[in-house]
Amino acid sequence: MNDFSIIINPLFIGFVKERSVFRESPVKKRKGYKYVAEWVSPWGKKHGVYDATPECEEELERLRAKPLARCMLALEKARERYDAMYDGMTYEEEVIKYEIPYPQIPTARRAIMSPRYERARRERLILEQAEQQARGKIRNVVSAYQERDYKIAKGCLFDLNQWYLSLCSVARPEHHKVELKKNKSRS
């Protein structure tokens, strides 16, 4: 069969304007035989954490709504495709052969499963964790922008879109190739 390409738009997070508040906190460090609190790293950077303000939490909920809705729509469609593709699949039918890993114990057998069964198991795991993954990954992107850590934000956004790509490619035929739409201004 000919390859069939499916181009999807990547997820996008809107403009983040709130900033998290940096709170200094010490790190326990050993000097000689006792522990002391260090407030500054050896490179001069202060130790601490970023705390989200109530405005940051409101902004997170506002920015999360659109991408999360797209993820839930993709999840619903993926579940429908999964149910249609693997309907009626049973464990016994998908066993290719049995392997005896320990020759001294011939009654201990391990089933070698078909690639279809392994793929179904992998895709079921993606579907089971999809909502939690979507919420967490979107939160990571917005939090990194609120901390003004743009390198981490860019990496989190890439991770979010790669996960979205894997969700959109669940239960597709082998000749379907799912790709993210490229940004023409950067090409």
C-alpha cells in the first residue's frame, strides 16, 4: 500500500505574562564533620524555588484550556480507533509460540506474543495515561515560561508535541504516517 501522510498542527501555548516568585532556600552541605546551610551555589547562583502566585495559577488554567481540549478530542478519537482496530483480539490467538527459558525446568514456559499484541499493549498504556500526561506536560511548559527559563520551556514544548504526535498515531494502519506541521517561517 502507498504511504498516507497525516499532517497535524502542533499544540501551542499562548503568551505567558505572569511571573513566579523566587524564594530563596538553603541547601544542606557538609563541611568537615558537620552540616551547614548554604544559600549560594559555588557558581554564585542563589539556591531556591519558584512559587506560583494565585495569578499564575489562574493564568495556567486559562492557558491550559485550549491545548487540553485538543488533547481530549484526540484521545477520544484514538480510543475509538483503538476499539475498532483491536476488537475481538484475544490473548490465546496472539501467542506465536512458547519458549522454555530454563531447560532444567521444562514446565516453566513463556509465551512469545505477536507484534500486533505488543503494539496494542503499548498503545493501551498511552491511552491510559493520556489525560494525566497532557495536564502535566502543559503545566511544565507554562511553569517554565513563568519562571522565565526559556531553554527548559522550549524543551518542554517539544516534549509535549512529541507526546501529542504519539497520541495521534495510536491505532493507525501501518501505511499511515503521522507528522507535525512544519513552521514555514523557520524552514
